[in-house]
Amino acid sequence: MLITHDTECALSILVELLNTAPEACGSEQLPDTAALGAFVVKQEISEIDSLTGADLASVQLLRGRLREVFSARSTEEAAELVNAVVAAAGTTPRLTNHDHHDWHIHYFAPHAAIGDHLAAELGMALAFIVMAGERERLRRCEAPDCERVFVDLSRNRSRRYCDSRTCGNRLHVAAYRARQRSAEAEAVAAG
């Protein structure tokens, strides 16, 4: 599957946004406009003016709607959800070459409200995934105590955890220790 650089960047922002939700990490990571502003800066989201409480509320609402795409039971359901997000944003595709980036497409109007900006950009990234028949790449972490999401961009679609250093490693260590305990118990029983 060929994913353009812009789509990959939008998918990265999408994952980071979805994983700010309380259900993903235990507490709200976007509790106020200052946190939203820090998110915008960290994710290098361009053309954003001052942020308000209304912007924060719209991003939190959008986050929930985008998360539903990861839980969709069918491609048709995922497409309906994506279509609703993109339609509500009022996409305005245009070519741009800002901040030393080559020509690329923005799907939002210049200086759109952050909720519309993210809905258009992230919704279109999800649309490309659904359109390519790659919806199975939208995943939830398989660690039993983790609700984070990720987009599996591995060649063979084999990624299972949101982060191999935390969830993946933690589960591999737990499985290793369980095998060790089992082997010790067998040795004691045989001995």
C-alpha cells in the first residue's frame, strides 16, 4: 500500500489525538486550551489562529467521532462515519507549499477553526485508508489493559501493540516470567 507522506503525517496526528482521550490513557490529556495549544505546536499543525474554549470542545467531540472509525464493524459503517466527519468540516482542497514543504494538498480552508481543520485533514487520511481497502490497519492495542489506538503501517500488518517498548515489551516479559514459573513448577513436581 502506498501512503503519501502527507497522509502518513495526518495519520500520526490522528493517533496522537485519539490517544489523548481519557479512555485511552486514564485522564483527559486535552483539559484546556493551553493543552490544545501545546498539542498543535507538538504536532506542527499549520495555519491555526488563537484557540478558544469552543475550539477545545469541538476537538474533543471530533476525537470521539474519529475514534468510532476504529471500532466500525464494517467498511460501510467506517465510510459513513468518515463521510460525516469530512462533510461537517466543509473541506476546501487546495495546493500549498508552506514551511519548506513541497507542494501538497490541504483539505481545510486557510485559518479554519482547529476542529474543522482536523476534521478535514484527519478525515481525508482515514478516507484514503478506507478507500484503499486497508481498514484493518486501524487497530486497538492488543494489551489487555490498554485502550490506545494505532495505525499499522508495517508491510505485513503484523503490529499488535501501540508501542513495542511499553505494551509489547511488558506482555513479552510477563509471558516469559509465566513460562519460567511453569518450568520451575514442573521441575519441582518431577524432582
